[in-house]
Amino acid sequence: MQLNDVSLVEVSSPPDEIGIEIHPDELRTYDLTLDDVVAAIQKYSANFSAGQVRTSTGLVSIRIENQYYDGYEFRQIPVKLGANGSKVLLGDIATIKDAFTEGQHYFKFSGENGIYLTVKATKTQNMVPVAETVQRYIEARNQTLPHGVQIHTLMDMTYYLNARLDMMLKNLLQGAVLVAVLLTIFLRFRLAMWVMVGLPVCFLGAVMLMPLFDVSINIITLFAFIMVLGIVVDDAIVIGESVYTEVEKSGGGVTNVVRGAQRVATPATFGVLTTIAVFVPFLFSTGPEKAFFYGLSIVVIFCLIFSLIESKLILPAHLAHTKFTPVKENSYRARFNRAFFRLINGPYKRLVSRCVEWRWSVMAGFVGILLVSVAMMTSGHVRMIPSPKVPSDFPIIKIEMNSNVSDEQTIDALLTLEKVVSAVDKEVEEEYGMPVIRDMMTINTSRTEGMLILPLVDEEVRPVDAFELSRRWREKLLLLLASSRSLSMTM
């Protein structure tokens, strides 16, 4: 909590308990009863309300915090006061144990005793700096801890955020390269470069406006960026191709560039606006899925709006000041253009003309394809899963025993789970030459419940996924399943 970026920390360990065992002989010696002891504890170890104070800003409640939490403080509670000022303390008549709650407690991290702390970010915090601060603290603190005591990272949920961010950047780079290659083949390299500039403009514009609508960078918004990546560049390609055609036909200059952009401005604009119209209703969605649809829609809408601005205003301005050298007669570009336009003006044009001539047959054919697609889904040949299961990187096994079992029986079941998980991991290592379990945290959360948290190795080097691990675990846990009330695996 002393770290600047850390505001929320939850400690998961056996709960503390103050045990007070009264000695009956001592009660008789000092002429006390259990009610006297209870009254003394309630008097000296309790929080009290001291009323309210009226101020110019409102009422201020006053509260006296006097609750004891330490065994030494309880030992100093006076349970009886003599006339000469002598005291009988609680520690004189009772044995006070400052320890964990009764029962067997099992907290193991990869075979060693341990506890775990959960560090969370608040709604207004960025979870990435919080995680980085904690990682730096762990590295520095491990240098000063006693021998045999170490701090390890069990689960880092920024793993998913950083993975989606890396995927977005990778897709952005790949998309920009593909656009550049295709436009260079069919048009010009300079045109391709100016079209590529539109990608970061759209994304940065959306990121700039996201805080105004209380939308942050998270898994959902990164997914929206990845999804809209292939849409935002289409508008710029259409405008760029039309401008280049006009420049190639009538020469450069602002007038010809404007004429080329205006030729396709209306259909290109309405094409983007119709896509925006699809996502606008999601802004008004309600229920538990509201946050998902709202963040996704905001990102897509802003990216498309900035795509319109960039392709209609910024791109033509750049192309107006770009000089395209004339194509030489026998160059590769001239030969490619002749071959390409032979295809366009020949077979492709005849095909389009024939489709227009037989338009009702073409429509009937596509309607038939649509009906076949629907029939395949309704008949079960193509399965439809609205929320497909994705293998987890941090599988969790939870076990709940019957209500009449002891702590020892629950711990024995957890030990059996540990042995099964370790055995399966060793089988995978022998089969593929690489283990799949990175760490193992085992906890009995109550007398009848416990769980295993099993972070896996990085996905790039993982020989099998969590689903395959689950299948192998279940094959070896048949006897344990019969003796437990429930066994669930979050994969």
C-alpha cells in the first residue's frame, strides 16, 4: 500500500483469531463471573459513536476507534478494579491465543508454504502501470528478503491486455504492408504510402476522444480496434484510386484531384455512414452486456468518423501535392496495366453484363445460397456457438467435499489433486519435451472446500492447451469424483 500506484490489496491467508480461554479457578479466586469478563471486553475493546458535529458544510459524524486486534492489548484489559487502584487484568485469569482460526490450513505454492496477495486497480487507474510498479517492487524486495522467503507472480491479468495490444500493433503493421504492396502493384507506391497514413490517424483520433465518453483501453476496445482495422482503410483506397485515375487521365493539380475525389465521395461517404448506423443502437444497450457493446461501438464509430475526415480532406490534400511520374511505354507498369485492363474490360465486363442481363436468375441463385446456409445451421451441420469456449492461461480446479468431512479429508483430496496434476504434467513433458504447468497454488478455503490455481507456461511454447489438460485430469480423477460433492474446472 506504500507504492504510489497501488490502492487496493487483498490478502488471502488463514484468518486471524483471538482465542480467550478462561480459567474457572481464577474466576472464583477473584470473585468474577463470565458476564463480568464479557462486559469488560465489550467496554474496552469496541468502537463507539460519539455523536455528530454541525458544521457549515454539513454534519460530521464522530466515532471512537477502540477495537483491539492484538493479543497483548487483550491481556491488558482490566476486568476488576480494587479500591486502592489495584487491577485484575484479563491476562491474569485467562490464556489468550493470538493465532489463526481453528482447523487445518493448507496454503502451498509449488510445494512451499505461502500466502497470496491480490493487487487490483481502481476504476480510474490504468492497470498496466500498477502491474509494472508491483513487478519492480517484487524484483527489489526479493533482494532483501531472508533466505527461503521469496515473492513470486502467480497471475498477471495484464497478460491478456498486452497480448491484444501486441496483436493490434502486429495486425496494423501487417495490414499497412499488405495495403502498400497491393496498391503498389495496381497503382503507385506514393499513393500507397499516403493511404497507409490514414490508419494511425483513425486510431489516434479515436483514442483521443475515448476518455470523453468514459471508455478506456481494455480487452474489448482492443478487439474493436482489431475488428475495424480492415474497414477504415477501404474508404481511403476508394478515394485514392479515383484520384489516381483522374490524375493519370487529365494530369496533376488540385482541380483534377478534387474532381477525382468528388466522383466517389457520395457513395464512399454513405458506405461508411451505413456502417456507423449499424453500431449506433449498441450505444443504448442495457443489461450486463452494456459495457461490452458500448465500448466496442464507441471505438468503431470514432474510427470510421476519422476515416471519413482523413479520406475526404487530408488524403486529397496530400495527393494534390504529390507528383506522379508518367508511365514509360515499355516499363513493367505499362505492361501490367495493359494486361490488367484487358482482364477488366474483357472477361470481367462480359461477366458483369451477363449478370445484369440475367439479374433475376443471379438474385435467385444468391437467395438459394442463403437458404442453404440457414438450413445447414438449423439442421446442425454447422454448429452455432454464441460464446465459444477459449482455453484459459490460468486454469483453476475447485473441489467441494461432503458437509460431514474433516479438514484432514479435504486436505487429502487437495493432495490427490496435486499428485494428479503433477503426474499429467510429467506425462506431457515426456511426450513433448516441455512441461505445461508453470506454478501451482493450493488452498483449502474452508473445511469442505479447496482449489488449485495453475498458471501455464507461455502460449508460444505450450505443447497442449487447457482443454486437453482437463481431459487428462478427469481421466485420472474418477475415484476422487466419486468421494467429493463437486469438482469444477475453470479452463
